[in-house]
Amino acid sequence: MDDMIEVLYNAALEVEKALGNLKEPFGMKVADGADGTPTAIVDKVAEDAIIRVMEENLLSYKMLSEEGGFIRIGKEETDKWLIVDPIDGSFNAIHGFPYFSVSLAIAENDLQGVTHALVRNLVNGEVYYAVKGKGAYFIPSGGTCDSEMPTGVKKFDPPMSLFFAYLGNHASRRSFDIARIPRRIRSFGSASLEMCEVAVGRADAYLLECDPPTSRIRVVDIAASQLILKEAGGEVFDMETLEPLNLPLNLDVRKNVMAVGDRKVMEWVRDRVLEAKE
């Protein structure tokens, strides 16, 4: 296992331990997040655990977190970024729905500059990780670093297609048109995990397209999972341009996205919905 991935692995494990020791209700408000929305104690405890592991390893980063915004870690000046979603799926965690994760990525410059990525399912312990140019890997529930295995997207088979897609009250009208074309739709509320499910071949695509810009994807949501998916053979698209997605390293820019395991999925959706509606 790559040295940096090992640090991210330990940080994710520390988050899992910290949540296990938390006595207060996960949803207890403790502060306002960087975007002005309430920060629950589950998010703050997770963020603190990540910072603690980085400091214990004497690492310096410009950290961008969904909760704390910009945080400088360590004493040295650096161009390296640590992009963090301490709890991706906070709504699930607070409501007792067992599907949420911690997402960690090392980056330079922008989303396309992510070099290391790790996502840990905080309920069952599954781990997905990737190093740019060196492939993506999966550690099954109950497994260890010794039991890692390469991830691999599945070949697109329309009659057996399965998409993850957000279809809540902020979903665009086009989302519902797209949702009518695969055989099955699922929505579990954790972008990083759902995208990783595509990376290991459990689903064909992940879609989030919202009309209110404030509900769209930010870099902290998918910095890690998009690299994992791409290293597994997939791609993430900007739904406005239908080109590969890029995002700056800030919390201001948001995008509608579609992540696919096989590029034929995007061609299928484009032919049936995107271009047909133009």
C-alpha cells in the first residue's frame, strides 16, 4: 500500500473509532459549517479525527473540508491540498440509515489534480482507494490491507442496467427523464459511496442533477471517488457540457454530474434523453 494511502487509511479508521466512542446524538448541532448550514457533532468529531492523524504524522496541507472550509494543517508552506468530506451522508447518519462514509483526497491545483484518494464506508468498513496512474483497489468488509483487490467497472448491459440517481425535491426535470431509461434506480444519499459502487461494478452510473445550484456537487463531495472511478476505468461528466468534469478547489463552484463505469452509458443517455430534448 502506498505510504500516503496508508495515512489516509489510518485517518479514516480513526474517524470510525471516534464515531464509535461518541455518546451524544449524531445530529446534535455544535456549530455552523463553512457554507452556513448547521454542523452536527458527528461531522465535527470526524473532522477533528482527520486533523489529529495528519498532525500526528507531521504532515502539512491546505485542507478544504465541507464543514470547516479552509484549514491549514502543519507548520510548513505547501501547495498540497487535503480535500475532505468528514461524513458524506450526514443526513443518513443522523437519521440512523446505515449508509455513510468518510472521503479523503490529496490534490494539486484542481479536481483533475487529485493524486491519492480513499473512501471508507463507516458502516460496514469497506474501503476504496486509488493512486493516480496506478489503479484503484477495494478492501472488502472485514478485510485488511493484505486482502485488497483491484476494482473494475462492469461492461454496460442495458437490459440489466442499474443507476444511482438523486430524485428528491431538488432534482431537475431531466433527472426524471433519465431515471426512466435504466431497468432499476437506487438512491442512498452518499455521493462518494455511490460513485465507488460504480467503480467496483455494482452499478452502471451515478447521477445528480439539481435545478437549485446550491444542491449541486462540490469538489469536497467527490474529490476522492472520482479518481477511484477513473482509475477503475470509468469517467465523470459535467452535465452542462457533457465533457469530463473538473472543479476548482473551493466550496463556491457546484456542478451537475454523471459518473459512469462504461462510456457507452453516457452515449445511451445522451441519445435517449439529452440530445432528444434539445
